Amino acid sequence: MASTIVNMPLNVGTMKGLDCLSHGNHKPNTLTIRPMVSTCPARRMFAVKASANDGRIKSVGKSIEESEADVVAGNAPEAPPVPPVPSAPAGTPLVSPLVSVITSQYHNYWHMDLFPLQWQLLKGEGVESSGFPYQDLSRRPRRNRRSPVFRAAFQETSLSPANFVYPLFIHEGEEDTPIGAREIKLAVLDLSRRPRRNRRSPVFRAAFQETSLSPANFVYPLFIHEGEEDTPIGAMPGCYRLGWRHGLLEEVAKARDVGVNSIVLFPKVPDALKTPTGDEAYNDSGLVPRTIRLLKDKYPDLMIYTDVALDPYSSDGHDGIVREDGVIMNDETVHQLCKQAVSQARAGADVVSPSDMMDGRVGAIRSALDAEGFPHVSIMSYTAKLDQVIITLASGDRGQGFDPHSLQGRRYASSFYGPFREALDSNPRFGDKKTYQMNPANYREALIETRADESEGADILLVKPGLPYLDIIRLLRDNSSLPIAAYQVSGEYSMIKAGGALKMIDEEKVMLESLMCLRRAGADIILTYFALQAARSLCGEK
């Protein structure tokens, strides 16, 4: 295949964290980067040269034997120094393993040999116990997602034009004609087994139906904010940011009237309260704890799920604490998530749902909840949360409702989570979430997360998105006895809404079919923005 090489010289200045002083006979130079762009638009490769000349390093005039002798004699040539460790944002908890002797009674043993590994929070000069036991994680799935090279190397499924077979219909004529129904005469078949016999009447079809769908299967995601007015979400027609004291109570009352008695809360946090370490996440007087207390006072039997992640509270928009070089800090983030989960449980949450995809967070949260007196609070773990499935959705004017005709002129490329991130204003300020959310091409990796979450104490396993990942739902159903949840995410919801608004599909029928498919694949409960609408339909309401 022919390719085109495009030379694009680019001078790159001093890189942060690197010492650009001369080392031995090597002198600092600017980098010239020449992208090699193939005619195939799917990939881009970069050839990096060390200098603006032919790239050769000046010879020192020594033979191999002389160079080896220098090294043996301790006169190895200098190399660039190790870059300094990038710093974390101010206020990030510092965690380190405690491996010292703990008591004179066990003076011959290490702490890690006797008990689960504990972590300490180091503040200033003193040492203050964090109160939350952390697990010794020898298995960290995020290690295999930390760079594009690793993610590409370990990707389990590939897709290319070579995988496609294009069905074409041909005939003897010269004109292209549309395909219509044709009458075909077939011989009478001698069939002793006719499956259609069990489908011939509504009574039979109802009697033999294998999968059921009811409002009890739904968990209703609700967006809340500090204001009193309900504000529409442009990319999610029919969904609103609800005022936590008024609109939320009214929406919950409507859902309960048709049998939906489970909700999950997602807060729109004021920008002024967002910080690099997301400390507002565990503020007992924050939006979510206040809302939980209000709802439990009004509806004591309401089942309240909460989201445990830092992205709504982070000024960086990521699910974890971001180091200055862009790395998401795992253990420090888990410490914050433990405090967030405990705060939500203290307010009255029934189920905490870590959606961050940090390694070891389920076990740490379980230990924290138990230690703080909340062993009855369940954990719904986002076991298989996948990222970067690209679709095109109608944007609509933000806050002005939904215009289906905007599909023709105004579009934006987004993941299936795009409308959700608009609702919470929690898009990452830079980069993406590939280093902690799963590669959508991977299947076996879901089993790794499943086994880890089960062993750490998860009570419910969740797959997100839902309909595009029915195979993953079935995989978890076949390999775990725990309840399985599926999240029909905002992108799935908005596509059905857009198709219905354009009269391309029957919105109600597609809505119910999509929910039934999630149940058939193995989901016990479904988080869906259609919860109220679908429950009304199942109850015979319009």
C-alpha cells in the first residue's frame, strides 16, 4: 500500500522535569518531530530525532574494549539524571505502607505478615492514622492501562475493513431496483417440531415468556443542584437538573406512584467548590448528604444509591487526583473515596456505588464502612465501566430543550457518556479516562475486575454502558452469583429520544425492547433515565 510521508519540523523547547545540561559529550538540542502520516486515516506515527542534523551522536573515538574497560574501572559515561517525581496537588493525602514492628509481643514478625496491610496518612511532620484500612494490592489492573502502548498491546479485539463482508444483490438488468417482497412457493414441510405453536396466542406467549420487566427492576438516576428551579439538560430531552428541596421531591413522588422506589443521585457541584483533591466530596453538609437526609425524612423506605467518585468535585474533571504530569493517583484517590462513602452512609445512603475504577477501592471502602459502623450499607461496584465508544448525538441549545432538526446542522462527537458529562459539567479539563476505565475492545479483562470486586466485598456488579455491552452483562451473569446491574447511559437514552423525535422509530416500543434486552442478557436491575416513562408504560399510563 502506498503511503505519503509529510515532513513537519517542530522545535520543542525544554521539557518540564528534564535536565537539559550537557552530559559528557552530548549537548542539548531541540527536538525535531516529523510525523509520518499514512494514507489510512486511522493511525498516525511519529518519528522522533534527537537533533536537527542527521541524528548521529558524535563519536568519542573509543573502541568497544576501551569503553568496557572504562565501565569496569568505574568511569562509566554520564547519563541524563532520573526525572524528578511529579508532584501532587496541595492537600493530597500521602499514603505509605506500614511494615515496621508493631508490638514487643510480635517483635520477630512484620506487620504485613500478621494483619491486612494498613496505610497511614502522613500530614506535616507528624503521623496521623487515616482510620481506613487499605488492602495490599499485588494485582492492579490499572497497570496495564497506564499508557497507549500498553493499551494497544493488551487490546483483545480489533476491527478493520478486512473484517467486513458487503452483501450485494445483483440481477440481469441494467437498472438498479429497490428490493421488495416476492412471492416464493415452497413445498409443504413435514415438521414434527414447530416452535410457532407456543407463540400462537397471547395466553401462550405470556405463559412461556422467559424474561419479565417491571418497575421494581429500575433505578432512577436523578441530577440535583443547589438552585430551586429545575433546569433542562439540552442533550437529554425530558431530563432536568432538579432543585434538591423542591423539584427532586416531586420527581421522586411521581416515580413512587408507579412503583419505582430506587433512585441514584448525581450532583451538579458549584465550580467554586471544586478543588484538585475533591474535598467537597466528603463534606457532611454538602449537596448529596443534605439531599439524602431530606429524602429519608420524607420517604424512609426509599432506596438511595449514591455515586462515589471525585469527578463532580474535581477542578480537573477526572475521577481521581491528578498529578502534575497528568497521572491519576490511585491510592491517594482511594483514601478520598473512603471518606466520601462514609459521609454518604452517615447521611443515610443505602448503597454506595464507586464508579471511579481505581484499583482496590471496593475493599478499602468496605473496610472503611465496617470500621465506621455501617456494615449494613451495600456496595454496587462499577465492575466493567468502558470508555471511548464514539457516537454522534444532537447537541441542541443548552438549556433550551431538544431540537431533533439540530441533527442536520449541529453535531458533536462524544462517548456514550457525553450527555451525562454535560449534565454535571464534569468533562475532563484535559486528557481522557483511558488509564482507569476499561478498553471497550476487551472482554476477558471484565473477568479480572469481576473477581477482584467479588473478593473485596462488592454486593452488586454493574456494567456501563448497557445495550452495546450485552455480551459483558452475560459474561458477568455466567461467572458470578452476585446481582448484576446494567446502566443504560445518557448516550443510549438520547439516541432513542432523537430517533423518536424524528419519527424514525417508535420511541415507546424501542425503549421497552431495549430494557427487556438488558434484562434478558442477565441484568437484575437497570439504571435508566427511562425509569419513570417506562414504569408508566408498564402500568398502562400514557
